[in-house]
Amino acid sequence: MEIAIDETKLYCFIKSNQKSFVKTLQNFVREKYNLSHIEDIELQIIKIYKNARISRQYFSKICKRKNPTKKAIIRLGLSLKLPLEKMTEFLKSSGYSLGVISETDLVVRWCVENEIYDVCKINVLLKKINIGDTI
């Protein structure tokens, strides 16, 4: 049994509902730092990915939607010092979320709720409480 599908409408639906990680990042930077010029936003983004300990090459891959890891997206969110609601939205823009089963996710969530954004401190905390994973 064949289903009649208007491929153009389907494509338009996907494009209008698909969130772009890059646009989401730009919007968060624009909002957080009160910037309006794209050049200023791009300069701030460079500082953010460096602070998140992400290489320029890997960041470029992330922007091209080449399988960004959840850890990289979390590190960028921490570098932006996003509150939990914004962190959740940021992760969602790449298809991720902070789960309720993963101990690492719960520690990240707790740290964000308590305004602990330093990746090194969070990794030390994860090791201290014997969670083998790091971000």
C-alpha cells in the first residue's frame, strides 16, 4: 500500500521545525553578551569554545552538524554559564538532554543548578564520587 506524500510540504515542515545548533549558539551569545553584530558574536564564540577546551577543528565539525558529542555540547553550555532551562534548550538543539538515569548527567545538572560551570571542577567532582565518566 502506497502513501501519497507531498515531499515539498514534508521538506518545508522539516526545515521550519529543525533547530540549528549554530543559530541557537549565536542567539545565546547575542542574548548573554548583548551583542548585535555578527562579527562580535563570532569573536565571543571563539572565546567560548576555547574556554570549553574544544579545538577549532572540532568546533568547525560541530557547526557543520558532524556528530557533535553530548560532552562537547555540555562543555559549550557550561562555558556560556547557561542556567538549567537554557542548558536544556541548548542540548536539545543538538538532539541531547540531561537524563535522570545517568549519574554524570545528574552531576552536571546539579552543578548547573548550583552555578558551578568550571569543567575541571566538575570532572574532579565526578572522580571524587567515583563516577568514571568525565565531561
